[in-house]
Amino acid sequence: MRFFSDNAAAVSPAVLDAMVAANHVDTAYDGDALSQKLDGVFSDLFGTDCAALWVSTGTAANCLALATMVPPHGGVFCHSEAHINSDEAGAPEFFTHGAKLMPLDGEGAKLTPDTIIAARKAIRADVHRVQPHVLSITNATEYGLVYTPDEVAALSVVCREHGLGLHMDGARFANAIATLGGHPGDVTWRAGVDVLSFGFVKNGGLSAEALIFFRTDLAEIARIRRKRAGHLNSKGRYQAAQILALLEADRWLDNARAANAGAATIAAAAGDRLLYPVQANELFLRLTADEAATLRSNGFDFYDWGEGEVRLVTSWDQPVAEIEALAAAIRALGAP
């Protein structure tokens, strides 16, 4: 019973069906009929004109986005535990040809306007210091917390005042929207986001993520960089087919709601063991080594996350019986 990552979840049957349906001759790269639909479909979804590119991985989505927004001599403000800083093996620096990540701290991997203002003021505006060009935030964050539209808008105001672009890493964007319950435009372009990395692999996709440019002038730069980085797949229609299948009939939202609901069930059992509020599909719990061993002996798999802490992630296809069994097992451990 695996709760270590939603990356390991099954692929949505609708995605597999769509890929089979796409298995015919069409124009190569991104000139096929399905890839050509993406701009319009995402523009309808977000309620504004946008340009959409498929890529194969979340790392590529994040790094291609940043490469269009920051010069090699510039910097990127991000949380110290942001995926781009902690889990992408130097890929942002590689894709941007040397731009510096400038990590900041904040509770639950969230950043605040005051933090950004203080960090910007601490950097002298001279040739000896790397100047920030972009703020990158993650929604939902690496600790499963969700930025609200008002929180993003407040960060955007600071970004505009200091000449910073705003990128959102949305590896679990669907889970954030499922929690917020509002229009996806409210927490993105209406709140000042320039570029969104829209995750699909964790939410029923196979090998496709979407890179959404609300600043459409950046998209052509990204198309060139995607080719140069080796991410322009010859048969891009299969990437587009996955994305379109999950957008159809709001499957992306239904899948995220299912994952979030599983996390909420476990959270109710965890009680005071929770390190952070559960707002998406990740849970961080206090467990002793013996307690963690007890859960593993009962067949549950998860990541250790520091001394006396573990991370659990529920997936869109997690069987209800597994979720309920884990909740019962955690409850049976007693009070922390």
C-alpha cells in the first residue's frame, strides 16, 4: 500500500484511450492537430488568451519557464525547499545558463511579501551583486499548503514594484484548485502570475506536463529553448492527447478531488500528529522510528522526512480500502 508519491500512481484510462486514438499519422513535433488545440483549450479554461506548450517532465516545465524569464546573470527568488532548489539537480541553473537561485525561508514552504521585500532590499543594486529577476512560488507548496488568490496577488504587487516576473510551479496545481474551489484564473493570471507550470503526471498523466504562458510574448522563446534542450518530442500529439484527455469533462479536477479526499480522511485520524494543515494531498506527520516501523510492518510505504517525521501522499487512484486501513493504523498508534 503505497503512499510515498503520486508520481507512482496509475495512468488514467482516459489518457491511455486518448493516446491510442492519436496513434495515426499526423504532422510531427507540435504541428499536429491535437497540439494545435492547446492554446485555445487552455485559453478557455483560464478565461484569457494564453500560449500552451507540452513538455515531458515537471523539471523541464519549471526550468524552461525560468529560462524565458531570467538572464544568465540574474537571480530567482524561491523558497529554500522549493522543488527547483532542492530536487532538480541543478537543472534551473543548467537551463538558464547560470542564473542563480536565491532561496528564502517561510513556514510551510510559503513565501510572504515581507520576506520578498526584505530580501530585495538586502541586495545592493550594483555590478557586484546578482540581481533578482523572478519570483518562483509553488502551489500547492512542498508541504501541501495552498496559496490563495489574495496571497498570490499580494506577492504580485511586490514583484511589480521590484521588477520581478512571477512564476508558479503547479506540479500539484489541480490539488490546489480542488481545495480553493474557485476559477483557475483567479489564482494565476488575475493574481499576476506570468507563467504557470501545470502538472498532469501526478494527477493521471503518463508523460506530459503543460507550460502556460499568460505573457504570451515569452512563449516563442520557450519554443526555441524547448527544442534546444531536447524536449521537442517528434510525436508530440501523444503529449497533447494526454493533456486534452484530462482536461475533458474536468477529469483533472475530479482526480485531484479524489486525492485530496483521501488525504483528508487520513488527516482526521492523525490529529495532533500533523505538522502542517492538510490542504491538498500531502501529509506530514510526527512518528517515532518504532511507530513508522509498525506502519511499514502492516504494509504501508512512505518516505521518512527528517528526524521523527514522515511524508504521506495520496494519489488520484488510491483505493478507499487502503486509505481507510492507513487511517485506522495511525489511529491505533494512539496519541503522539
